[in-house]
Amino acid sequence: MGIGALLHDVGKMKISPQIIKKPDNLNEKRVGGNKKTPDLQPGDHGAIPGDTEQSKQLALQHHERYNGSGYPFGLKGDAIGLFGQIAGIIDFYSAVTRTGITRRPFNPMRGSK
């Protein structure tokens, strides 16, 4: 799980920073670009010592959501592996509690922004 967590977003290195950090609302080009990052990652993991199928699963599935609304595969429920589910929860929490380009972070201690 540690290797997968360290490398889960390594595919973003292949996406233009202008797409990832554009300071306006998400559009189809940006969403499409971001949805490709998990597809890039399995090859990036290739020859890493200690890499396992579970760490690759974490990288591929960390944007999947239990209700089926995630990407890149639209997996739902237990079709998402345990490591993918855990990483998805962490990824979501991290996203809402840090400052974004267009929003302030959610403060978990106060329950408000």
C-alpha cells in the first residue's frame, strides 16, 4: 500500500500543468485530461522494486467512487479493490481539506470553510 500511495499520481507528470492548474471551472478538456492519469500509471510503475499488483490497483482505482461516479472505469461497490477504496477515501479527504485553485479548504475541526 505504501508504494502505491507514494506513486498514485505519478501519471500527472505527463499532463500539461496548464490543464491541471487552470484557475477556472473544470471543462471537458480538463476533466478528460485528468481522467487519463490513472491509465498512464501502470507502465510508470513497471520496474519499481517492491511494486505489487495491490499498489498498481491503488493507483488505477483511487479516483473510483463506491457509488460508481468515479473514473476511469466507473467501478462500483466491491468491484473497487480494498486498496483502491482506502486510497479513494484519503484522496477525497485530501482534496476537500486543502486550498484549491478556485476554492477555500473545508475545515474538519469547525465543519465549515
